[in-house]
Amino acid sequence: MISDRIKSNLRQEFKTSLLPKVGLVILIAIVFMALFAPVLATHNPNTTGHFDDGNAYPPIGVSYDSYEVVDGEREPYTVEFSSDHYLGTNNVGQDVFSRLLYGARTSLLVGVLGTGLAVLMGVPFGLVSGYYGGRVDDAMMRVADVMLAFPSLVLALALIGVFGSMSIPVPDPIVTAGFAEGMPAATTLPGTVTLVVGLVTWVWFARVARGEAMAIRNEEYVKAARSLGASNATILLKHVLPNSLTPVIVLATIQVAAIILLESSLSYLGFSGTTLSWGYEIQQGQDYLRTAWWVSTVPGIGIVLSVISINLLGDWLRDSLDPNIEGEGGGA
């Protein structure tokens, strides 16, 4: 389904542009840390109590001033970092580095699975709408317009209220195999959030697929297939769908980043269904920004790097696959 011309465009754009290389390196690093979190983590991310006399440890190379009360008087002292906690600890004494790794798992799982669900819902819907046209198209697109009328976050919150909280424990094969003792035996997948982000974002794939189907249905090879007696289902599956995938792939790549942001927003508001989430970490650390800024800053950096790396790869795909766009590498 990928022609030699498209492969050549992808290679050429990747060679001539620095940004997709940067995005790929960052994304590979994040995926690696998420996959091997039980091995790379220095502590169980759920274990509390890692304190320095009640104070959170700062990241390596950082110190901050605190105080203790002695005989009714404030006695200032400096809280030093601990080499056992690379990025410090949070307000309840949990290791920030370990929670960063496990938070990446949640964000990537929701991003990929939510995008997959949106593709499975939106692409068939859009292809049928665009291929048949007429009243069928009008009716189906009005449904899509209703979905687009609501802001994504507001709609997601409403759907979470309808479905309730659902968390799915996914067994960790690394821990099960005995390579990481003391780590969580399962990763919690926020099932409701994954379902909701798919329901919120499917409409974008539907509109893209509809546009492609409307253009392809008038192509000569589609007319030839129809004249030979091919059914509409056969034409959709064998001719329209394969030739509609290019913009869908580009949109899916960029949509993963958008869903990571949406999941982080929902977990920040307390609707994720798991505490091992970057958005939840930011929410937990917002009251300590003046004294323990790293609690919110570290997961925030994780979100920024993930979104930027995925968007850079999405831009590379767009510039390579769309001949009407001039990219940094010179586009087609």
C-alpha cells in the first residue's frame, strides 16, 4: 500500500531535515524508558516515605533551604539531594524518577490505544459517508458536526460521568519473569479515559476519510471495478480504503500527541483512574512549586518532550506524503 515514490519521499525528507531525526531520537528514548520502566526505576513508584527529616529530596545537584523548630525557635538548614533519588522525591516521599518512567507508560498506552480506537470508529464512518454521498452523507455528517460542537475536554468529562471510572490492570511481563523484584506487578490502564478519548477524537478521522472517499469514488479504477460487477463493500475495502490511508496515517501520528495532552488534562483533574500519570503528578506538585518545583516540572517536561517529538514526526510524514506542502527539507 506504500508506493516506491512515497518511500523515496520519506527517505529524502528524513535525510535533508534535522527535525524528524531529533523527534525520532526523543521518542525512541521515551518509548524505551516506558517499556523497561521496572528495570530502570530505582524505587517502587508507589512506595512513600523517602524523606530528609520530613522534607522532600531535591534532584541531584540541587539544594534548598528549610527550617525546623527547636525550643520554639526556627532553625534554618539546607536540604541536600540524595544520590538514591535522581530527580528527587515528591510531597509524600515517592521517587520522582520512577514515577516519571511509569507515567510515560500511561501516556503512551492511552495515546496509542485511544488513537487506534478513533481510527477504527472514524475511518469506516467517513468512508461510507463520502462514498455514498447524498442523503447518507448529509445524515452522517450531521452526527459528526454535533460531536464537533462540543469542546473536547468538556465532552470527555461528560462521557466520563456517563461511563464511570474503569481501570484495567495489565500484567507486567518483566516483573512476572522475575527481572524486577519489588516493582508493581501490573500497569494500570485507565480504561474509561482510553475509551473516552477515542469517542472524542474519532470525528476528525471521519472527516478526513470522507474527503478522500469523495475524491476516490470518481476515479477511473473505481468506475471500472463497479462496471465489472464489484459490490460497494468490495470497492470500499479493496480500492477506497487503501488509497485513503496516507492522510489518515499523518493525522493518527499527530493525534497521538493530542490525546496525550487530553489524557494529562483529565488526570490533572483527577479523572484518570490511575495515580501513575504525568498529569496527576503535576496536580500533586502544584501546591509546592515554590519549595519543591521539580515535582510538577519533571512530568511537565515529559509531556512537552513527548508531544514535540511526535509532532515533529507527524510534520515529517505530512511533508513527505503531501505533494502540495513545502517542508523544511524541500517538499515535493
